[in-house]
Amino acid sequence: MLKPVVDPLPSWQEGKVKQRIIEFVQQVTDESSIHYVVPENRIATFDNDGTLMVEKPVMAQVAYFKRKLLNAEVINTKSKWLRIAHWIKSLFFDLFGFIRLLLTLWRRGMTTEQYRASVARWIAQAKHPRFGKKYTELVYKPMLEVLQYFEANDFKNYIVTGSTANFVRPWSQDVYQVSVNRVIGSSLKTKLSLRSGQLDIMLEPLPFSIENRATKVLSIERRIAKRPIAAFGNSYGDVDMLRWTRNSHSSLCVLIHHTDAEREYAYSPNTRFCFGTNTLDYAEQLQWQVVDMKQDWKTVF
């Protein structure tokens, strides 16, 4: 008796993108195929914000930073108007505000462990302003299926994110089944410090690595020392990671295009000021798979 065929991607509409993902996995796991890839080289990299989870109106880490600024400056004030002024200011959170937060954390002497614990407390209860659900509930169900499908076929999944690695690590295992050592992200400088007779790793208010464009590729090389055979992104910042992956003997490059304003958001994969080749033009020229969120996903969250 034939076993029923189990659909590995049930939240995806039948179409060329879903078909290509399944064909790719079948090819690289079939020892008789010219596209076969040994398990130790089945590396897949995923951007986080906008690729695995919602990133509008602001990324989860920016929402966390904004809340920390409000906690640090507003919570203890009794002035209603001062609270409103700070709230309005938070709507226009910018690089200056980010730097101020870093300086605040630095003056308080926050360790990397304390930072991760703070994130874990925040992410456990913080809710999205539009959907009213926790950020960890607003991950894309179709992408969770891809992660699970890859894992079941001996892929090693890595998250490569512009958010700081220590922001994603406290919840990556529970939400994505991606272990902390497979999270590559932006980072701040740190120093080893002796406090009360114990050594701690302290955060400093200076960037060490900002994961965007070429830096993502360099960080993957530094951490993994292998070129991915599959890469998923959603923005101009992921272009180099996708281009680099495309050069693999067997490769799958997927661009998530946000086209669904009703169920999620609709916006361009380009930065506000994009100079040079358009991200969607790269996708066409290099034959990436482009996910039309509205058309290709049966469900989003």
C-alpha cells in the first residue's frame, strides 16, 4: 500500500516558488543527482526581520529600544505633558536616540547576559501595535515550514540578521528551532571586566559589526567558512548574501516581496534611497525565486 504524500509546505499556494523549493531539496538530497550536496554542506541562511517575522512599522529590536528609552526617561516622571512629549519623540526614533540608549546602557554597566535577560523579559510580553499579538506570534508560518523542511533534510539553518545577535538569541530556539550558535547578527563592542571579584563581559556603546549588504557575506564566511546553498531575504540589505549564494553549484535564492497590505504590509524591497540596481531587477537577472506574499502564501502568521 502506497504511503500518502505529505505536503511539506501546506501554507504555500501551489505555484512555481513552492515547486522550486521542493525540487531543490529533492535534488540536493538525492545521491544519484548531479546536484547532490553532502549534509555537512547543506547550509541555509535566513534574514530575520521581514523574512521570518514582521518588521513594520518598526523592527522588534527598535520597538524594544524605544521602550527602554521610555522606561529610562519617562516612567518616573509625573508630568502628563512630558510623557506625551517623550511619546511623540519616540515615534521619530532615530540614530541619535539609538546612540543615547547605548550610552545609557553603558553607563549602567550592562553585561551581555543582562542584556539578553532584558530582551527575554520584553519579548515575552511585548505586543505589536497593529496586530495586538506578541512579536513571537507574528513569525511567518510559511517560513517556519521552510525551516522545518530544511531541518528534516539535514540542512543547517542560520539566521543572519541586521538586528543584534544578542537580541535574537534569547528566543531563536523556541520560535525558530535555531540554536543560539547559529544566529549571526550585528553586535556592539565588548570588554572583559572584573567586577566584585568576577569576570563579566560588558557592552560598550560602539558598533563592532553591522550586518548589512557585504558585511553579511563576510560574517557568514568568518563564522561558518562555507558558502550557503540556500538564502532567503527580503530587502536591499540581503542582496549580496543572495548573490553570493547564487554562485554555489546548487543553489536556491528566495526574495520575500511584501505585497499584502491587508494581511500584513505592502512595501518595496529597496531602501528609501536606492542607488544602482533595483532589488527586484537583481532577482530577475539572477533568477531568484520571488515570493509574492499575497499570491503565494495561504496564510501569513
